[in-house]
Amino acid sequence: MASEFKTKMFWRAVVAEFFAMSLFIFISIGSALGFQFPVSENGTSTRVQDNVKVSLAFGVSIATMAQSVGHISGAHLNPAVTLGLLLSCQISILRAVMYMIAQCLGAVVATAILSGITSSLPGNTLGLNALADGINSGQGLGIEIIATLQLVLCVLATTDRRRTDVSGSAPLAIGLSVALGHLLAIDYTGCGINPARSFGSAVIVGNFTNHWIFWVGPFLGGASAALIYDWILAPRSSDVTDRMKVWTSGQVEEYDLDADDSRVEMKPK
């Protein structure tokens, strides 16, 4: 773990997570806020949010950032994805912690910039996740678990190096999964599925009502996806104790980008 901490490649990956997360949050939440412009003189608006537009903005921005920095950091851009890959024994504990910190900082910075740009909006919540009327905390938690589970499952499946049947774009597939999650969850919870994204809005707005749902739900969904994929759908042949060594060493040959397989992978070296 100490050797990984000292490498330039490791810190490039952490910076890539921060930078890509900042761009992702700015673009996606910015698109969600844009429907309120131009601001009317009396400060009221009858315009309605377009869920399809917002879902596509989140999905396409993730796909774009994944294509841009996937070869550097793996383009997790989501603590739930990072947790899923950690439980799948594909990254070290140190890398997981640093990625989550970078992701949260990137979300806060991007949301703060958006706060300044959209300061003229009355009652601006900056994309704050909240339960819809008629949805209780248990129901909201269930939505977040399922929406995140399908995302992390997609990440694990499309980037599985053992597969030879995937000929399309992994970033695009993951981006579509993000869009799918938003199409499902926006009307119920505003769609978290990304604790860092929810954290950024909550910090800048200063509202942490039911915020725990947007951490517990995605983490349960991500962990469930990793366990289901690795132990039921596509069990790995390597010994569990050997695979767990990656938690401290941060290196595993099965996910080395320098291997003979030239397919683009969403994993760090």
C-alpha cells in the first residue's frame, strides 16, 4: 500500500477522479438547473423539468468523462462504484479511500461554482436530492439501492476482462446505465445513485434532510452488485485470499491494462 502511495501514477489517478468529477457534476446538474432560465421578472416560472434531458445529460457526461480519464483512473466518478470495485478485489483500500475523497471534493467544488453561476434563481437547491411527496425513507432507500445496483452491475460486467463477447463501448454502456437509473429514480428521490453528487449539493445548500439515504442506498446497491456478480453470476476462479491481497498491494495482473488483450478497460493499472 505504501509503494502505491508513492507513485506518480497513483496521484495522477486521484487528480483525474477529482477533475472528471468536477466536470461531470457541473455539466449534469447545470443541465438540470437550466430549464429555469430565463428568470422572469416576478421570479415565478411554470416551466417543467424534462426528466429525459436530465437523464441523458447525466448519462452522456459520465460516458464522456469515462472515455477521457478511464485509462488513467478507471473513471469511477462515484463512491458506490468505487466500493463495488473494492469488494470485487480490483483496487486497494488506499485507492478506494482517496478516490472517494477526490470525488466528494470535486462534487463540492463544481456545485459551488454552479451556485455562483445560477445565483439569480429563486429558491435554488442546486440539484439537492430529496424524497418526493408520498415517498417515505424506506421506499426512497429501496429506489436508491435498485438504481445503483443495476449501475454497478453494468460496470462490473462491461469491464470484466474475462469476457470476449463485448465489442461495443464500455463508457457508453455505463453512461446508458446511469441514464437508466435517472429515468427510474428522478421522480422518487431526485436520483442520487452517487453519494458524492448528493453530498456536493447538500454541503453547498446546507440541507442534510434524509441525506443518509443517498449514502446508505447506493453503498448497499454497489456492494450487492459486487457480491451478486462475483459469487453468483460470474464467479472467479482465483482464490479469494489471493484476490484480497490487492486490498493492500493495489496490483492485480488480471486487470493490468498492459496485458495482451487490447480492449479498452475502465480499470487503473
